[in-house]
Amino acid sequence: MEIRKSIKHNKYAITAIAVLVWVVLGFAGCRAHVEEQVSFSNATISPSAAAVNINTASTSELQKIPHIGEKIAGQIIEHRDRYGPFRRAEDLILIPGISDSRFRKIRSLVRVD
């Protein structure tokens, strides 16, 4: 009877170890995939030389950026006047009306000097 309990207990232990190994290897694979995506996205978001400097651009220059109209351009300038120059282009997300997805669309068109 003791041997059967021991074998049954070992089956559960072996199953638990197998599941643990599977989970750890799965997360390791996911992490590699995420790191690959991050390195790819960082390579593609560098601003071009013709990008608009959001710290010096006028309203009309900001409106040349797709998805930036008169209202959002004004909000960018108002934010810049109130809080000082933008430190990073990603700070545009602080502007009402510029969502994360909108920012990703215009990232290569803006820069901060």
C-alpha cells in the first residue's frame, strides 16, 4: 500500500515538474519574442532629418504633421509655453487628443532638439 501511495505521489511530482519546466520555457520564448519586437520597433521610430522640431515649430508647421490640426497644434504650443520645452518626443502623449496610437503614427515626423 505504501508503494502505491509513493508511486502516485511521484506521478504528481513529475507532472508538476513537467508543467513548471513547460511554463518557464514558454515564458523564456515569449521574452525573446518581445525583445525582438522592441528592438525592431526602436529601429523604425528614429525621426527623419525632415522631422518637425516640436520645441520650435509654429502652429502652421505643426499642422503639416498628419493627424495634427489647428486645435492640437495650439495645445502643443500652449503646453510648451506653460511647462517649457519637451524633453522627449514621447511627451506629446501628454497633449489631449494625442493618443498612443496617434503618436506612433507621427513618431518619425517629430523630433526634439
